[in-house]
Amino acid sequence: MAAFGGWDMPIQYPEGIMKSHLHTRESAGLFDVSHMLGVVVRGADRVAFMESLCVADLQALPAGMGTLSVLTNESGGVIDDMIVTNAGDHLYMVINAGHEDKDLPHMEEHLKKFVASGKDCSIESLPKNGILALQGPKAASVLQSLTKADVSQMAFMSAQKMDVCGIECFVARSGYTGEDGFEIAVPPGSGPNHQVTTIWSTLLDKPEVMPVGLGARDSLRLEAGLCLYGNDLDDVVSS
């Protein structure tokens, strides 16, 4: 285990980094990325508000589709990278591990000015949600076995609500490995155990699936040429 963004996270599981990396490339790897934070942006002027803070063309983003973007400061430096999804009646963002202490205050500071000018917008973070990433060439067939939704109809970067193991989740066809895959946001539920544990255990019962830690997550994203905030991007390095 190691500290990462304010969380204790596994560097590797007993299978080791190399085997986990190759298994994700050949079959399906399962990542617990619950350290990532979901944020909901609501209101009639939500798109205008977010376009004032990030570089994405959200006005042109179709409902049910997401895009990679960056939250920038006044000098053009990157505060954080994130995924923003047009969820129909709201925008759904996923921001990086441990960055809520700077991302949310930045958004809230600008939100006060935005609302004071007569605009309609609000933000809500979802710290109790769990998020799992199922990645690899067999990810789609594994997920399909746990849901009645037709995941074959989901395009890359699309997202929708669906029941997984009988639990209503928000599922995006995206990831951080360069492979096909899905990111599954899971609400806590009302029971003593978080519902994400049910989906995690059910997925690991599948012979195609192996748990993957931070070590292989880093090697997979490096191999795919994907940036890591704080390493490849920061407040002064944006390219």
C-alpha cells in the first residue's frame, strides 16, 4: 500500500505489476479508482459556467457523451485534468485524486460571481460514490454478463445509467489504459457495506478479470501516452 492523493492504495496485488499489465492488455483488469471525485453541475447556465473554466466545447457536446478537458487558471496553467460528460439535465465531471481541495474552491469562487450576475448554476460533489474501472479487450463481454443494457451500442466516451449487478450505476466507456473499457460510478446504497464492494467481488469472480494496482496503472497509461497530473501537467506546465 502507498499514499496517493490522500488515499491508501495498492501498488500491486500478489500477481505483480508485469502480470497485471499484460493481463489488462490481453483480457480484463479491474481498478478501484474510488479516489476520483464525481461532481455534478446543474442549472440552466451550467454549460456557460463550465466553458468559462475549462477548454472543452461543451455547447457542442451531445447528450450522453463525454470529453477530456482541463481546468485552467487565469494564466492558462492546468489546475487539473478531468472528464466532463453531458448527462442531459446536468454535467457530470470526474476530477483527480486529492485535488478537491483546490478544484472545488476554484469552481466555487467563480460560481459565486457567476450566480451573482444573475446566472443559474450549482455544483455538488459526490464523495461517497465508488468508482471502478474495468479495462481490456474482454471488458465489454464481462460487463455485458452483469447488465441488461446493450453495452455494444456504447461508443467511446459515451455514458449512461444502467443496472450492474442490480445496482443503478453511471457507466462511461472510457479509461486510463489505452484499452477498451468502462468506468462505473456506484452510489453507496443504504446498507452497512458500500454497493461498490458487491460489484468488485462479482467482477473478480469472473475468470477473465484480475485486480490491478497503481504500478500497472502507471505503466499502462505511459504505454498509451496518457498524461498524469502532477507529473506531466501542473499549474505551469500545460504541454
